[in-house]
Amino acid sequence: MIFKASRAKAVDQLNNFIEQNLTDYSKLRNFDFGPDNRSNISCLSPYITHGTINELEVIDKSLKKFSFAKNEKFIQEVLWRVYWKGWLELRPNVWSDYLVELSKVKDEFKNNQNYLNAIEGKTNMDCFNQWVIELKENNYLHNHTRMWFASIWIFTLELPWQLGAEFFMQHLYDGDAASNTLGWRWVAGVQTQGKHYLASEWNINKFTNNKFKNIKLNENASPIFSDKTYSINKKDFLNSEILEGKTLLIFENNMAFEFSDFKEHKFKKALLVSNSNENRFIKLSEKVLDFKANLLEDQKTRLEKKSIDCEIININDLKNITEEVYALYPTVGENLDFIKLNDLKNIKFLYRKLDQFSWQYCNKGFFNFKNYIPKIIANFNFL
């Protein structure tokens, strides 16, 4: 598996999947045939996470191929990330509390041999060890495998879910604060209180075509208990009037400005913001940092071809900007944390239309959200 850091590659991958494999997606999507055979899934998440292609672009192409009824499961999966982001935007303390909890357990487990064996793929579970290798080599895991992995980590290896979420963020090309943190919370049983996900030997055997033998799991574990509850933080995601001649900040989640809602506005300059490990609480692997850096370079090249003045800056340079600037909203996570920590009040956020419309339906669970999916895509003239 090779994820080339370019929009051209992302578009090729999208087109090939739509033309060749979308028809069988609903039937085959839960199977993990291994890293050398991913034709049953789109593998677009590393690009969607970084905004190299966007969800509406993917949905539009899928609906031009098949009807909504035939595409419904695929479209639901595409919009999961929008849902997770919206859910976290309404409860941002879930992220900040996670970082506090992570700091505590990191100190407690830094010399724990069970933890060290897990992150090195040296447990007594062959399937888990192979997935650790695959994660580090390919910076990607099948979604079903992520659920098995998290369940084994939490309930069989009995390790804190917070450390598992950090491990994924360090190595996944598509890692983001919302999808990753909330996904691990869901497996543990703290996202939906009392409802956890338990991996089972029969399920792993079925969906890997019996690749692994004698998988010994704790299939009777109780969910992790948390007494924390989070009320919704009501927020209006409104864009103020966009004045021409201002500087625009582009973070790592919106790297396709020329296809964005704001492409027609005349900005003085675009600053592409790079965030190194120096300013990250969760230290990313060099491969993930390189992937982000190469996507930034790819965005810079495409902007320059459109004669847009742009440069790549380090996030620390934002502290030196005194004028009022706009920023494509970075969403809850490390980049937004940096802005808040440094009290950079001169930055005015611009929100995507998809997020503005969709996040109002993220106040409850995904099963409630998916009832609004036809309304969401109809709002963008796809139905």
C-alpha cells in the first residue's frame, strides 16, 4: 500500500474506486483481505482527513455512478468523519480531558512491559502483532481491523484506551482528533456509556478468511466505566463578512483551497501552516509528518500554478502575525489548541458549508445523524 501525497493521486484513487469497486462496497467492505488487496474499500481517508479531496466531491462522484439507495452505506461511511468532528465540536472538553488523562497514564505505563510489548508487536497474539507491523509500515489499517485492535488492546491486553488512541494517532495517515479519540472511546464503552465493542474469534476469522489461528480473546469483558458526562456546548459556526486583501491561513485539514467554498474570494496571500512535533502533545511518527509536509508542498505547487501568492510557515510564526487574518477552521485538535493556548485573537475562522449544515445534527448518536443524511446531501443539490 502506497499513499502518494498528492491531490492527483487522490483523485485517481477516487475515480478508480468509483468505476471498478463501488458496486461491491456494501457487500465486501467489512473484509480485511490484507494490505496487498484493498480493492473492496476506497482507502481515501488519508486524503479526506487532510482535505486534499472533500466529502462532497466523493459523494457527488458516487451518485453520478449509482443511485442513493445503492450508495447509502458508502455515503454513510464517508460522512462518519463529518459526524465525529461535529460531535466533538459540540463537546470540545472531551478532547482536552483526553489529553489530561493521556498525560497521566503515559507516566504510569512508560515502563510497563505489557504496554511496551504491545507497541512493538511482541505480544502472544499473532494477529495483533501483524497489525502493529502493518500500522507502522503502511500507516493505515482497515476500519474493521481498527475495531478488533482497539478491543484487544483494551479488554484482552488490559491497557488504557488513551494509550491506544495515542498509538494510532502517531502512525495513522488519517488520524484526527475527532475520529480517532471518539472511535477508541466507543470501543471502550465510554462514548456510549455501557456499550462497548468486543472482538470475537469467529468475527476475526470470518472477515479475514481464516487468516489467523487460535485467537485467544477476552470475549466477556465489561465496558470501561467513566462517570464523566458532557453537555452540549452550543455554538454558532458562522462566517463573518470576508474582506478582500487579507491573509488566509490554511491548516493540514483543508489542503485543497482551489476547490473550497472560499476559492472565489481574493486573499492577499495564503500561508500554509506546518505543525511539527515541537508543538504537538502527541508526537507523530516521521512518516506521518512527512506525509503532511508533502501534502502541504503539493497544495503550495497547485496554488502557485493558479498565481496565488503562498508560502509554508511553521505554526510558531503565527505568534508574529499582528494583523487580522482569516483561517480555514482547523477543527478541535492540536492546531486549534495552539491558537487558543497562545491567545491568537486576530485569527477569524472560516467554516465549510458542509460542516455548518451538518454539525447541527451531531447532538446525538450516529444513528440519529444518518436519518438526516438525505437532507444533508439534498442541501448540496445531489438529490
